[in-house]
Amino acid sequence: MRAPQHTGAWNWDLEEHFAPGLGSALTTAARMVEVLREHGLMHRAEGLRWGWFTKGIGGLGITTEFSLLNRTLDDKDLPRRILGCRPEEFPEAEILGIFVLGRGTYIDASGREHSEDGLVGLIMHPAEDGLSAVLEVYHDVWADYDFFGRPHPQVYGHNAPRLSAALRDLDALLGVPADPGESTYFGVTEGYGLARTEPDELIDGLGLDRSDKL
């Protein structure tokens, strides 16, 4: 099950290490996706989704989705194609943040692999004053208890170390450590994973049942 908010998030401020702008954001995303692919968290970038805003107005409530088909994120023509999707009524519109869309693999308690759309969310912010990136996760496979408060140590053991290894490799790639994102009802980011459930948080051996918000 996928939560409506992230269960964990990691932010990288890249303004001192990477050039700003759309082209830089896309080529950096291509390198990040390759790291995620090595750990099975995103097999390939299948598409992009972003919103538009204008200075003085803010978000326009317009979302564009772009299928990559046979294109790659580091295609030199891709920035032009993306900017060509700008709404005609707002010629000065700018991109809020680009979500990289793709499928990844999680592993169940028995060790079977499952392909899941949007297993992780990679968001690139190509602002002119500095590039930044965010990785989000939305499922309970990364946590020691599921959304119903039930322990699932096999699921946790199969998946959490993969996420941790990917985050460490992304730190190495980007040359800057990730900052933990904000906590939500569904999880707390801690280090290279989600915070473990403390014994005093348990009731009859069960964790918090979060299924009411799913």
C-alpha cells in the first residue's frame, strides 16, 4: 500500500557542486537514477511530471506529464522539449520541480521480488539560484512495522538495507550528505532510513496503526 505522504525523505542542496538550471538538473537526475537502478529502486526513468508557477502569482495549478519513451534524461534536446510544454497563456511560467517517474522492485517476506510503480520518488529542483534534489519513499516496506502496526522483520530486512545503501551511494555521487526531510504521520526519517519503533511505543507488541489515513 502507498501512503498519500512520504514515509521518509532526503534532501540534497547541490548549489555548490552542480550548475543551476534545467539541463544540469536532468543530467544530474540521470546519474542518480543509475545509482537507484543498481539497487533495484528505479529500473529506468520512464517519464517526467512537473508543475508551473510564475513570479508574483505562484503555482498555476497546471501539471505537465512527459513520457520519455526512447529518450534518456541526459538527452541534449530534452530541456528544449520540456520548455516547449510551457502553457501558452503564461509565457513566463517556470518549472516548480520535476518528478522522475519509474518502477522499482521491493521484496516480500518470502523473498519474492515485485515491481512497483513509484517505489521511490526523485524530485529535481532546477532553480536559477541553485540546484537541489529530493528522494522520497511512500511504502511501509522500508519500516520495521507495516501501516497496520504489525511487525514484518523479513520485509524490513529485505528492503531497508537496499535503501540505506542507495542513499549512501547517492551521497558519494553528489559529494554532499543528504539532510533528512520533514516527518509525516507515516514515518520519520533518521539517517539512511526510517526511525525504528521504540519498545515503549508498542501496545501489545504492535506499533501505531496508520491505516486510517491511507
